[in-house]
Amino acid sequence: MRKYRYIKKYPFHIFGKNPTYFLKPVSLFFSFLGLVFVSGAVFPVISYQLKLSPKFQSEEVLSPLSSNLNSVFSQVLGEQIPTDDLSNIRNWFPQAPFSFSKKEENSPYYLSIPDLKIFEAVVKVGVEDLDKNLVQYPGTGIPGRIGNVVIFGHSVLPQFFNPKNYKTIFSTLPTIKKGTEILLDYDEVRYTYRVEELTEVPPNDVSILGQKYDDAYVTLVTCVPPGTYLRRLVVRGKLAK
């Protein structure tokens, strides 16, 4: 009895090899590529948690509101993670009042942090969308005057930082140092603030909106750890004399 053996014939070959010859190295390459992407996302978070977060948590908030009000609005880390669209500033503090005057609505100005390569970023008051500009929370101070100007901005993983993109503009804010200059160009006058304090607060902690009337302050707020919205980084600066 004759025996026959059938061999699958591929319609094409690559460099004289059938396609299955390349499956293993290709799969290994994509596995390595996936590992690189995962590491790129995880490493900044771990680095932030180990190096920066402990220092920020040791600070106290510069100008908190009353402890009773703070306890009502603030959340304990890990107790609740906001699920609303944080590109809309109204969703940051759903319980807090959000209203603005016509004067605020028509008064955009500019923020620069030369040490972070941020130059003349547009700050608007009376708008809700953080994707197209930085937003000053309505009802907070006026640049150059007594009070606390509170400005919010987006952040992502630091490797995607682009100072011209408002979705990534505050990605390197955790690296800012005390003494760094924050410049606000408002009503054709440049005001120079110097960073005095960096701290972390839980999500929806309205104490960061608190006003302090012994001097002029600016507060920058973004989400941390990088690429997440678990907590808020608060950078406080005081007007230079």
C-alpha cells in the first residue's frame, strides 16, 4: 500500500521562508513594545509616589477655609474617585457655587512659568472648558491684588508634556521648585509671584479656593499622580515686592 504525505503549501514566501517562520520574533517584538508602553505609563506614577508625594503631603494648605466647611466638601483619598468629565471645571467642585460676573467673563490674561517652558498661556475667567485654556475659578482673587487667584490646568504623563497643548500644559508642575517665578500678565501689567508652597489635597477639597487677605497670592491646581486624577497638586505663590 502506498503512503502519501500532504504538505501545506503557502501561496507566498518571505525571503524564501514561509510566514510562520516569522511569527515568533514578531510576537516577541510586540510583547517587548507593549512592555515598554506599560513601563512608560507606570514608572512616572511610581516615581512620583516615592519621590515627590511624601514631600507634598507633609505641607499644610496655605489658606484653608473653616474646618467644618472643609470636612463637608473634602474626600478621603481612595474613598471616592470622581467619574465626571474633569475637562469641565464645574465638575471639580459640584457642591461649591459656580458663578461669575460679566466683567470676569471678558477678562482673559496670560500665565508664564519660564522654568517649565510655559509662556503666555491663556487664562480665562467665566468659562468651564479646560481643553482650550487655563481657567481661573470664578470668585477667586484678581491678579496683583490682595487675595488668592486660583488657576486650574490639565496634566497627563510627563513624557507627553506640550506647553502649547492645554490638555498637557501642567504635566510637569510637580517638578516646580520653591522660589520659581510665576508671571501673570493682567491688564497690561506683569505681576511676578514666587512659589512658596507645594501640597496635595484630596479630590473636591474646596479649601484650595480659600482667600487670604494679608497679601496677594496665586494658586495653581492640577491632578496627580501623573496621568491620574486621584489627588490634587496645589502650588502656592506670593506676589514679589
